[in-house]
Amino acid sequence: MLSSVVNKTGSNWDRYLKLCTFAFNSSAQTSTSHTPYFLNKLREPVTPLDLQMQLPARTYYNPNSIGANFTLIRTIWELVRDTIMKAQESQKYFSDQHNKSKPHLIQVGDKIIVKNERKTCKFSDNWLGPLIVTKIKTPYVTVKTLDERKTFPVYLNKTKAFMEAYTLPLRKVEMEDKSSTEQGKVFLDKNIEEEEPEDQEVEAE
């Protein structure tokens, strides 16, 4: 994450460290399905967008009931543990598939990225590109830059397909204040057995 915002030499990394830390802690992780901030504090952080839109605080901590908080934490951690185990199995499967000997699916005209073997600093990009494939002759592949000013060969096993960028949809937010128990129920996708709230939920993107 730091490598995408620092300068070419990486000398200004300390300027963006706090911002990257906040971005990491407020992003849902694939292995846990939750943000690190929530797993530590039972609430989501308040972002500038939340303040601008005057959204209610997304907290699931009940200051009036230690027992309810303990039950909620235990339930969340059990769900996270199961999610991590499933993620580890999935990661092992894809790792085994990657290590198997198989033909490359890259074709002439495809956009690829090439592993950066000459990193000038720790924060340099690990991959260079995108580049366009012009010729394939195992174990090499000839590529050219997008402006077609430079053509050069690279090892086929040091390339991978270039994925076009896409925009993530905005997260859904709850516009009505709810008790910590009701919010915890919604957040955990109804994994905690509770009474249904009387008020209808109103969501906006």
C-alpha cells in the first residue's frame, strides 16, 4: 500500500504511514470478513465521509452490559476462526494449482505485467506494465510498451495477466440508530439469535 503513494526513492514513506494504517484497519479483510478495527473495538471507525454525511456511529459495543459484550465478542471470534480456516484451505488450493506444471494461457495481443527484477528501493513496484504480447516462443515472450516505442523479450514464467482496474461499489450504511444488540445482529448476518427489531431498516448506498 505504501509503495503506491511514496515517491520513487521511498524517502517520504513516513508522511503516508498513518493514512495507510488507517486504510488497512478500516478495510474488511478477506480472511476474516471484518475490519481489524471492528475486531479490536467492536465498532467501525468514523471516516471523513461519515462526518460529511452526518451518518450515525456504527458501534456494536453495549456500555451497559458487560455480559452482552462478552457474548458478542465470543460469537464474532468463533465466526472469524471458521472464516480464517476456510480462507486457509482456499489459499492452499490455489497455491497448489499455481505450483503445478501447466501450459501458459497468455496469447499474442494480451496485456501482461512483468516481474520487476531491478527494484531501486523497497517500495518500488513488484510488477511492471502493462505490456502487450507480440510473440511467444517458450520459454520467452516478446512484449512491447503501450506506446510501441520499445520491444524486448522476457521469461514467460516471470509474467502474469494484467487485470483492468475497476471501481468498488459504495458500502451500505444504516441511517437509523439501533441498539448495539440489534446492530450486532445485522452485522453478523443474523448469526446471533435475538428478537427481531420493530423498526424497519432503512439503507442507502
